[in-house]
Amino acid sequence: MRICFPVEQNNGLKSAVYGHFGSAPMFVVVNTDDSSVSVINNGNLGHEHGNCSPILALQGQKIDSLILHGIGAGAVNKLRAMGVEVYQAQKQNIEDNLLLFKAGTLQKMSSTCAGHSHGGGCGH
């Protein structure tokens, strides 16, 4: 499984999860099958509000899940249409959120709970 996290700086599993998907400078992708970590630069960083294109942001890379603090409803819907499950981050770094994900305690984010300015809203 390939799990993606928006980040400002790449510090591997210690990277802080960035506040908003669309404006994150990059994404760290963790492959849980082989524990590999890769980085994707945000190819859609300069989009206008409400016009985020997740496939451009992710440079066409296949991911299975996205764990983050905030995202707009439109982006959630687009990601779900791509087959990507979106989860509300509960901790500050990737490693801690991965542990919660593996334990099954992270809440899926719906488009009604999404909101880039306040970090999702439904998970807090």
C-alpha cells in the first residue's frame, strides 16, 4: 500500500504533516509493503483556490491513501474518484500517523468534513 502525506520539508518518517494538501510543496509516499519512502514535488502548487488537480499535484503517481490535516471538499471528491482514501491526520509527523493508520484509528475524511482553512473539522 502506498500512503501519501503532504509535507513542507522531507525528513523521512519524521516529516511534519503539512496543513493543507494543495499548497504543500511536496509529498512523502510510504510504501508499507517494503517500507520504502519516496518524494513527489507538488506539480500543481500554483493552482487557484478551488481548482486543485490532485493528479497534477501527485505527478500522476499511484497512491492508495492520503493522510493529512486539511483539504478542500473538491479535492477530496477528486481523490476519491481516483480511488484514493483520504484520512484525517491526528498527529504531527508521518511516523505517528502511520502507527494510527495501521491500528485502524484514523477517521476517513468525507467531503462534508473537509475544509482547508481549519484542518478538516470532523476529526477534532
